[in-house]
Amino acid sequence: MIGTHFDTMGGISSVVGVYRAAGIFERCGVEYIPTHCDGSATNKLLILVRAWLCFMLGLLGFRWQIVHAHMSSRASFWRKSLFLLPAFTFGRPVVLHLHGSEFKIFYEQECSAWQRWFVRLVFKRSACVIVLSPSWQAWVREHCPSRDVRVVFNPVLYRHETAKPDASYAAQRILFLGRLGKRKGAYDLVDALAVLKGQGITPELLMGGDGEVEEVRAHAQRQGVADQVRFLGWVRGVDKQRLLDDATLYCLPSYNEGLPMGVLEAMEAGLPIVSTPIGGIPDAVTPGQEGALVTPGDVPALAQALHGLLTQPQMARQQGQAARAKVRQLFSHLAVEPQLAEVYAAVLKGRP
């Protein structure tokens, strides 16, 4: 399996981190090779070269039956191609795992004609393409026809601790985790906070992540809500879990997504979700059951959805509990591991 380093910031590292923590690597016989890391260009080049050499030695030594590649768009696609082309040449079946929330934009607007041909070639040569939602499955089948396109949801570790404290649902604390910027709707969320303030509601907004931190901070200052917003930087581990346990709701008003790990982690923690109906999010959140979905960029609707959960703790609790139950059924590592094992079995069965 190839993908980004476990310590990088983003969805792919979160997914493979769950695979490792849940013991899926051991049970499925997976050897993981990181091909990318955060940091300087030199560090990125070094880890790429080291990964490619290790990968080629493995191919020459017939160490692997399947190559499972976690891939996003742009640089991630071209980087993974350095590994996929040798895998095709050596006759190894490839499982292409598509994560990129902006892969449609990358393919339809940024690629030249020959680049789109090459993208289609990679998809066509892959034994199986894994996508994160039925909407992505339909897009791949239309634009990059492949032999086998399957939906496998992103997994989260399902904890067995006691339920979330009732007091947190009355705390009026909004949690946002992700890269701050327009794509994730960070500015819209600050605007919605200003609308709520005009209605006499002043919740605390906790924003964990990197990206356009100073720009969002300045926007909050202009909107008169700077005293309500806390910027936490990128959070992991026990710090992230503490934030999830203490928050009232989770909000991610994105414009483009695959199936965001932050939403699933928040649902596992018993948080109701306010988000947008894009990518795989509608597969996780049914409006009125696990939270609310609003059109990207519709700030009044976003403020209204937040208002309902912030002022009705009992409704927030009910929807948070429903979210946790849905994760257990569809998105926990317990539910996803058999699907991944089925993909591997099908690929091996079809291998010449």
C-alpha cells in the first residue's frame, strides 16, 4: 500500500492511520510505503526517492500480490503515477483509491487533452477503483471508465466509551477542523457567526487546522466576532478527542469534498453535523436525523441551521446519538474492514 506519511496533515493520512490502528494492516498482510510528507521540498524529494526504490525492489522481488494506491489530485496523481506505471508493467493488479475532493476540477479544467487521456489510461488499467461515495462512483464511470468501481467509505475508529456528556450539548460551542480557506467554507462560517450575534446568540467557534489562518482571523475581526473565535492550529490525538467531546456541534460548510474524515470523527464522538450536500457527505448526514445540510455559500441558511442546534440542546443530543449509531453501522473500522477485504479477494480472484 502506498500513500502519504502517517504524520502528514490531511484525509489520506487519517484513513491509513485508522487502518493501522485498527489492525487492518496485520490482518490483511499490508506493507505500507509512504511516498509523501509535510515539510521542505528536499524532504519531500528524499521520501519520494526512497519510496520508489523500496517499491521497485519489492516489485522485482515479487513481494506483493496487489498494489493499493491512495491518491488525490494534481501532484498526488502525478506522484502516484511513478509507482503505478511500473506496477502495470510488472503485471501487479492495482487498487486505485481516489480521495481527492477536487479531482473533478483537476481532470475537467486543469488537465490538457493528453493529460486527460493519461488519467483515463491509469483508471482503465487499474483492477479496481475505490471511491468514497456513490456520486463519485457515477462520475468515475462516466469520465474514466474502469473495470470495477466500488464505494468503500472512509473508516473511523469506533470507541466503546460512555455516551457524550449532556452538558456539552448546551455549551454553545461550534467545532471546525480542516484547512482554513474558501473551499472548506471557513469565511462563510465566520459570516454565519456574525448573523447569530445579531440575533443575540454568541457561541464560541473553535477552528482547528492550518491554511489561511491570518486571513480568517482578519475576517472575524472585520465581522465583529473575533472575541468568539479561537484558532487552535492543527490538532491530533487526545487534543482532538477532547475538542470533540466538549463541542456542541461540528460544522464544515465546504464547497468540495470527498468524504471528510472530520465529519465522521465528529459523528463517532456523538456530535450533530452542519455541513453541505456535496461529495459523500449526504451518505453520512441525513437532514433532520444526524444534523443539517445547507447549500454551499448560503450564509443565512447556515446561520439558521446552527441556531436550531445551539438553542435546542435536546435536539442536538438526539441527532448526535443518531450520528454515532450511523457511524457504528456504516463508517466504523468494524464495518469497512470486510469491504476492503472483499476488494482484495475480488482482485486476486480476477488476476491471471
